[in-house]
Amino acid sequence: LCYLKPLLPSSYSPIFQGNFASMAEQGAADSRVPLPPSIFLDGCAWGCSIYVGAQSVFEKMWGPDFGTHTIMQGDSAGALVGIAWSLGLPADFLEEVYSDLAMCGPVEMVKLRLSDYHDAAIDRIFQKFPDAHERIRGRCHIGITVFPRKHIWATEWMDLAHLRNCLHCSMHIPLYCREVPFWEGQAVVDGGIAIGGKHLAHGDRTLVLSAAPWSSWPGERMFDLAIPLPIIQTMLPPSGDLGAQRMFELGASLVREWFENGGHMSPRKRRSALFRVGGSAVCAGMWTLRALEQYALPSRVRRPPIQRSRL
């Protein structure tokens, strides 16, 4: 039952004690920290709620449509949120989508139904923008890992179905995600397992956010804003509305404190030796599971998610 409340390292305090209200009143034009030329959102499954909370503060500092004025890059769940930012969808919308889907509880994830919830979130975005694939072309980069551990970006899509498939490619954790996608004929796994500093659109000038456990590993210099959530909080949804709101507030508090401290970005962005070596072992395991699900398991049958109705 440890998923019932947020689990954070004891050394991390999300409490913000600065005078952020006066900063917000200045508006985007007077922000002390300019909008970066690109923003990257790391993969973290259900931990993407941190990014939704962060967005609410970015909107106050850089304007409600800030994501339409910068290059958005993302892997896994970060790619899904990145698309929403690139389309200019507000934080309130993403909070609603996330909270509705998180009502499913952890049992649905144990049943390996995460792909159904991915599709439900994608549906909500595509309903708002039936031309999403055209609007974000070239402005949004979706990360994918191809064999053996090569990170590639997808930046153009033929139609919504092509974009949906691309997202499934980026978010594919074998077995946990039962959609088994291919990209341009190639088998793929989750984009987050191969990302490195060299893949960022503007190098050290790219603002990098993460809610993944590895963001606090020794030697990590990839991330500017990070809350290293325990793995259980990324793999399972939070408990009810209160749990989701706590996650949103963690993300918002992180960004408030970052702005208050001057919005400094990490120089010489690079991955730790532990991620480079340990990630290769994890990636090998992912390819093994990918082969199992591709050749030995029945194909996924999409089913409707359990979610809150807002009719």
C-alpha cells in the first residue's frame, strides 16, 4: 500500500519560502529568467504529474502559450506532455486528464493496461486538436530507442494515427505497455533508456526536467529541475484526487524555487557512468522482454479505461 502517499527522499523539501507572488505579477515580459530555446521532459510514466504542476508556474512566468514558442522534446510520458505544451494546452486541462485517468488505481496497472490509459490521454488531446500532427511538425521532438541502444527523434508525422503510433513507440516499456509498436519498420523500446546530453536540441541551453529515480544518481548532470520519485510512484498512479494534487504541487514548488534562485541551468549536461553502464543492462533486458511479447504473447486488445466521467 506504499503507493497511497508520496514517497520522497528525506533530504528533499518541496516547501517554497520565497516571495514568488511578486515575481508572478511581473508577467512573462519581465521575467528574470527568459524562455529557453528548447525544453526536454524526461520519461517517468505516472510521475509526469510533476510536469503538469511545473507547467502551471511556467505559464505565469512565460505566458500561457509558452510551449508554442520553444522547441519541445520528450521521451516516454514526457513526450505526451510535451505534445500538449507544444499545442498550447493549459495546465488545467492536463490536470483534469491526469486526475480522471489516475482514478483507475494500481490494480489496472498490475493488469498491464497502461497502453489503454495512454490511448485515452491521446484521445483527449486529439479531440482538442484534430490537426495536432500538422501543428507540432518540426516544433516537437519525440524520442524513441531503436536496437541496440540508439536514441532517435521523430519530428514529422503523416496523420494522427502516425503520431499516436510514435507516442506508443516512445512510451513502450515491454510487457508493462501491451501495445507492441514499430517505427518505420524497426522494433523499439522506451525512448528514455537512451537519452543523453548530445541529443538535446540546444545542448546546455535546453531546459531539462525529470521526475525519474535516476535523476539523483551520483554523477548525473543532465537535469536542471528534478524530483527523483521512487519507482513505485512512477509505475502506479497516485491515490485519488488528493494524491494527484500533491504531485502537482511538488512540481509547482520545484519550479517556484528554481525561479526564486535565479533559474540557473546545468552546464556540461551529461549522463552518469551508472546510467551509461547500468542502462545498457536494463536496455538488454527490455529487448529480451520485447522479443517475448512480440513473438510469444497474444496481440493487445484495446479496452476502455476506468476513469472519472465528466458528462
